[in-house]
Amino acid sequence: MKRILHVCNNDFYLHNFLIAVIDRMIKEGYEVHVACKINGKISSKLNQAVIIHDITYPLSFVDIITLIKSVVNMNKIISFNHYDCVINHNRIASFVGRISAFMCKIKNNIYFAHGFYFHDDQNYLSKFLCVQLERCLSLITSFTLSQSKDDLDLMICNGYIDKNKTAYVANGIDNEKFRSSKNRLNLRNILQLPKSDYIICSVGRLVKGKGFQDLIEAFRMINKNKSNTHLLIIGGNVKQDISKFQKQILDLIKLYNIENNVTLTGMVDNVEDYLECSDLYVSPSYREGLSRSLLEAMSMGLPVIATEIRGSKEVINHMQNGVLYKAKYINELIKKIDIVSKNEKLQKELSQNAIKTVESFYTEKKYTDRQMNVINKIISNS
């Protein structure tokens, strides 16, 4: 039996992003292990055949001692279990996993790039260092999967990655779970959301790079003229978040005196119910691979507005299946929200086209198929 190790930062990522592909691997006869930090209970949705290795990673590269300990512990896991393939996710976890897999001479040392860690919002030095880190790590990486085509094109065009050792797999979501049930009024009552307000929503961990501060600023201006609007932020923080931003978000809401018009849910398992209650979805993020939350909102048939960044640009055709605006340009965001909220015909067109976009390429099944086609080929060739 072929043995595969997934390396990721924590159980939150495991439960929310890896269950579908792990199930598929087990069905196809692989023995699957996961090395991540366990912060809570293992989800009952995770196949019981999976073998979990609890390992701690540092929150940043500055913590050299913890980083070295992580590499040593990962070496022990990999050396003992003799994996046929190691698949590395997330920033620091993938660094540890790739270094260890290289040291242990694992032939199939795969990096799954859920968005490379250089981005347009960085200063020149920071971006240069991130690019060089990705470039150096690519030398010990046997194959790279990417959710973003723009990311791959940039790395390939600059000669940092061999084109023949890459594959674009995009992203995918459970479009059966994220499907409108037309049960909005009842859900608004259950979730204690305003019955008649126009609800603008967004989903994500409350970290600075997600741009929620921009959305709150835009909402403050909108709410001055339209008091029957409500902002719904679905998300919170997980233990391993580097730049936790929840307190700053709460302080900003209080400063603007809009507490009665804003709902923060914290981390919840029923995101689809909150999306069902909403009228418009906004993704104000400064950096993404290809946002899963954006695809979920589109699958629900919500009109979506997103920043014009790598990843989002790949899935959204402006004014066809969604609307784009330049990140950090708050006045532009306000204008786009105003345009969409006032035009019912446009809302309907965006909604219908968004659903078609997800169903054509971004379903969980098609996403899993793309991953497995690449992984099976890599392992069979080795």
C-alpha cells in the first residue's frame, strides 16, 4: 500500500480543506497520514483510517529554536514511516515539510501552493525575500501544485520553477452544501439577523491581510446614508494566526459607533446559513490564492465584489459573474456596492453566472479529480 503524508499547519486547515481529498485517497487504496498541530477534537467527518501526527510549528520564521525542533520532529515522522509521497501545505508547515522530506530523501516532495507568499501589497524588500525563499525551496521540491494560474505563470516565466514540474489545480467547494435553499427569512430569525435590512457579508479569518478594516470603513460611509444596511462578518481567529486582528476590528466598529449594524459571528460551522441570509458578498482581501470563501458565496448565488488580486481575477469576469475593484480603494468599493445594490437586473445576472462558473470548474469533485490525476501520475511514474 502506497503511503502519503499531508503536512499542514493545524487541525483547522485539516478539517476545512483536506477531508475530501483524503477520503478520495483512502478510497483509492492509499494509507494517509497527516502531520499538523492539534488544537481541539478531531472532526467526526475525518476518515478514521487517517493517522495523525501532532507536531508544533513556530508562528514565524524568527522563532529559530522552534523551527529547528519542528524540522527534527518531522524528520523522525518521515524517517520512521517511509512515505512514497509528502504533500506540503501552508507557509511554515510547508517549509518544515519540504526541508525534512529533502533531508530524508523522499523522491516525491510536493508543494501545494495555496497562493505564493509574495504579493503586491508587500514592500520591495519583503517581496524580494519571499520570492527568493520560494525560489530556493523550489530547488528541493519535486513538483508544485498551484491554486493560482497567475502564481505559476510568474514563477515559470522568471525561471524559478520548471514548467514540467507544475500543475494548475485551482480550487473547489461543496456546491451541494453551498446551494441556496430560499429559506432566508426563517434563517434570519434563527440567527437573529435583521429581517428587512440589506445585508453585506464577508467571510474569513480576522487577520490584517484580509482587508476587513477597509470593508468596515466603506460600510460606515454607506450606513450613514442607508440606515437599513447591515454588515455581517463571518469568521474569527484560530490559534496559529500570525497577525490576529479581531480586537482592532472590534475597536474600529466601536469607534465608528456602528455596533448595532454589524454582526461578527466568530468561527462557525454553518457558514452557508449566514450566506443564505445575505444580499451581497464582498472580499476585500489584499492577498489570496484562489479564495474558497469567494467560491462558496458564488455557489450560493450571491452577487460578489472582490479585490482585483491574483486568484480573484482568475475566477471573476468583471461585471459578468462578479465585480472587481482595486484593493484598498475604499471609495471605489463604496461605488461598486452602490451600483450592485441598486440594480436588480445586474444582481440576477451576476448571481446566475456565478453559479454557472462554480458548477463548470470549481466543484469539490472536479477539484479533487484534478489533484488525484496529478498525484496518481507522480506516484506511478516513480
